[in-house]
Amino acid sequence: MMDHDALSVTREAYDAAAPVYAQMFRDELRNRPLDRAMLAAFAEVVSASGDGQVADLGCGPGHITAYLQELGLAVRGVDASSAMIESARQTYPGLRFDVGSMAALDIADGALGGVLSRWSIIHTPPRELPVVLAEFHRVLAPGGHLLIGFSASEGPSHPTQVFDHAVAPAYRWSPDHLAAMLRTAGLAEVARMVREPQPADRRQFKEIYLLARKSEADSAQLGT
């Protein structure tokens, strides 16, 4: 079970920050070529696997959801903040956005060809992250892909670290530790990208993308 207090704190904080956040991050990909490259790779592997739907979980104001649509994906956005979802609906009226929790998605088993979780797990308390990863596995079809982005902790001796996030309590993760958690959840790492902090970055943390895949063998669990 998820800690509803932690979820409520995060939801309320992002509700309050939604207008500023939407304005601040609307064009963030413009100067982030490595992020665009990882999103493009994600779109390509999902498209190559079939016509699966994609969910942008923790979509915020919807700018990345819209970018994934530009890359040719059939995508929807989900976020716990109703204010963020309202902002996304107003800015991108042609896309679907729903209020929801990553720990209890209103999505059928095996319905998705891809899941994007871009800096959305950072507000999940470490003891609760396995619940979220299990939910990612549940909604992915066999052979489906997960792209997960997060800030790196300082070395393998620190599997998780709290950091001072501007909006809500947040955590950094050891990439190897999180990759192991993905394996436990039934999601095998395919690739990773490490982006070193740049002088202009607000926070001087390494940023990580992990691309993982759900095994085709899981099709037996879906009765196929």
C-alpha cells in the first residue's frame, strides 16, 4: 500500500505549483538533446514492437506527452495533481490526460506497449517504490518497454538519498540499485544513459535514464 500522506503532500504541492511549473518547463527539451535522443529511442522500440498504447506517468503539464505524440506514439498522460492535468488539457486539448496514482493505475493488465516515468518516481518513498514498479510491470504488455528517468545518488554505497526539491520531498537513486529493483519487478534493463551535470543545471546531480523491457514470457500470465 502507498503512503497516502506522502501522496497527498506531493499532490497538494504540485497543485499549488502548477501554473509556474507549466510555464517553466514547457520548452525544456529545446536545450536537452540527450533527453530528446532517449525519448526518440523509446518511441522507436515501442513502435517496432507493435501498435501499443503508451502512458506518460507523472506527466505534469503534458509537454512530454505531446512530444511523444509528435514522435508518432498513441499516448496518454497520467498525473496525481488535478491542477497539472487541467493545465495539460487546456494546453493540449487533442490529447488524453487523467488524474491517477502510479501505484494504482486505472489501466488494464498488459494494455500498454510503453510506459514513460520521467522524474516522476523521485517523490515516491523508497519503501513504496516496489509497488510502483510492480504496477508498471502489470500494465505493460509482454515485450513492452519502460523508460524511467531519475537523479543519481552518490555512488553504490548510497542506494537512495533525500534531496531538497523545490516542490515536494524527493529522493535520488543509485542506478545499479534501481536496475536491480526493476529486475525483481520483471523488467530487464536494455540500456542506460548517464548525463553529467552541466554548468547551467539548477541541480548538480547526474541524471539517469534506464530503458527496460518486460519479458515475452509474461504472455502466459495474460492467458495468451
